[in-house]
Amino acid sequence: INILLKVLKGLQIQSGLVTNGTQFDKLVNYKEIVWCRISSSDDREPCWEGIKSAVEQGPSIDWAFSHVLTSTPDWSCLCRLVSFANKNNFTHVRIVADLLDIDLASAQVKQARSHLYVQGVDDSKVIYQDRAEYVKGRKWCGISLLKPVISADGGIYACCGVQYAEDPPGRDMVE
């Protein structure tokens, strides 16, 4: 990824990164990235040390989390995630429910909002998306502006959510 980012910068193409944060130790030049969205979910605690180190090395990067609630939400993890984002000047935290369980999505997102409120966690940077209706993201969110995504399969996609365009939705990138 380091070579690709350097080549794109040489071509005067701004780059963003969507990652789960597990490989931040392999990223050597944070100056090549304009924005970074760290994906997380209730079934996997974020790699806090790697994320903290990356944020310290890239203070000018537009950092944000995108957190997927599973059928068994980990509310304490969500509180840590939003608190970390607040403490480290992230632009936003996007909270969504699993796309493959739309019926549960709205209730889960409402529960997330309620839980953060009860725990006293500032949710002013949180974008709640229950998937039942369109919710506009933050102005500078690379994903909501449909910046291209280069997938692990080598394809270039308009958005990381493209895998859910198939009927039925799937968790893999579509052809």
C-alpha cells in the first residue's frame, strides 16, 4: 500500500484509506493520506494501540470510525470508540447496523443513541444511520462522497457499500 500511495501522490491524486486498523504498523508514510476511515464492529475490538500510534503519526489526516452494530451489540466497546474519537479530534463516528439484518437496524441504532446518552458519552460527532432511510454523512466524509475504493480483489469501486447492491446482499465485492 505504501508504494501505491506514493505513486498516487506523485500523480497528484489525493488518497484515503478504509481499514480495520490491524496493519497500521506496516504503513510508513502517513503524509500520503488525506482521510482514513477505521471500520469496526461489535464482534471485534479495535486495535487501540495501532490506531493510537497512527493518529499520533498523522495529525493532519481526517480520521473517522465506521462502526457496525451486530445482533449482539457491545455497548462498552461503542462507548470506548466514541470517547476515543472525541479525545483524538476525529471528524465523526458513523454507527450503522448490519446491512444483512435491516429489520433490526432501526431499533439497534436507537439503542446505541440511548446507551451513549445514559453513559454520558458526548455523541455530537456521531452519525446514526439505521438504514431505513437516507442519512447524509459529514461534509468531508470520503465514503459518503463516493470516493473510489480499491478493493483487495484489485477492482476499483465507487463505494465500499457496493457489495450490498446485489440481490440478495452479500459480504463480498460484486463483479
